[in-house]
Amino acid sequence: MRIGVAEGFVVLLQIGRFASGGDVGRNYAELGFASGESLLNSSSIVASALNQRLKIMKNTNLFILFSFIVILQAACKSPISVDANYCRFNTNGTSYNAGCSGPFDNCINAIMYPQYKSITVTANSGTGSFFFTILDSTMQFNSGTYVLNTQRLNCANYKDYSKSGRYSYLTDSTHVGYVNIKFDKINYRISGTFAINAKYELDTEKVNITNGVFSIKYTVD
């Protein structure tokens, strides 16, 4: 199929606009192609412009691909999840970090018991076990400060596995703990800070639990 000079100019003009955003196409008109100048002589100009445009596009695509790879690698090096459970504190200056590493572990969990109107946070490790229970007779469990001052209801219990018999350090009316709690009832997460003074159940030895922090997803039993 043969095309005339005018039709060929229209095609070249569209190619020029694609290759350089419209500037090259405008230059073609200024060069006088519409007057009938040979399309053959101008084809090298179009090819050069189009080749330059393709090089720019290729380099841009390579840059985008390289940037994506760098971002992906950075993401793969950040395995920490905002949903991770943790509980850690100090016992008489010794660090305690809960995790699944001991034969008696129940790892880290929080369970709400509607029938008892309570919630219990458990945080065990290879060196000891720890839990505290708070009671709310209204079952509202609003964010705030809860006092641990008994051995069975609002209470805390810590065991040091290095001690013979693995007896517990307990709160009571004179050995008290405080837990500042935030309840996220949409995502079922409990978090906060705590400090506890507890007494060994066999004698008068005490343990001071300080710098306690936790964030645990809870379930309802």
C-alpha cells in the first residue's frame, strides 16, 4: 500500500511525539516536511530520536528495577513483627526475657477467663516462670493501673528455676505489685509496664521485679 507525502508526514509526526514528548514532532513541521520533502531523507532523524527515547526509557526502567530490589532486600532484613509477643523484666538486677527455651515453658500468652472475671499473663523462659492475674468483677477491663496484693486473685507469681524445689515468690498484702495496662480490644492485645515486690513462700527472701514491659495478644477462654 502506497501513502502520500501528507499521510506519511502525519505518521512521522505521531512517532516524533512519542519519542520525545512532542518537541521532535514540532521540529519536523518546522523543517518543511509538509511541503513535500523526501521522507526517506528524514527517516534517519526519526530513527535517531526514537532510539534516544528508547535508551532513556530503558535506563529509567533499570533504575526502577534496581530500586525495587534494594527495597525488597531491606525488607527481608527486618524480620521483627509489630505483632510479636514479648515480656521482659529485671529480677534483683538480673535480666529475664521470656521465650520458649525451657522444659516447663508455656511460652508467652495471655488468656481472659470470663467465668472468673480475670485475665492471666504468662511469660516463661528457660531460667524461670512468671505470671500475674488481674481481676475485674465488671469484666470491663479498662486500661489503667492494677494493684497486685494477694496470692490468688490480683497476684503475681515468679519462680527461679535455679532454686531447689522451684518454689515461688508471691505478692501479698505487704509485698505489692503494680501493672499499668493498655487493652486493645479490637486487636485482642494487652500491653504495658509493671514493677513487683514479692516474697519467697518458704522464708523471708524477697525479689524485686523492675523495668517490666510486655505486649501479648490475648485469647478468650
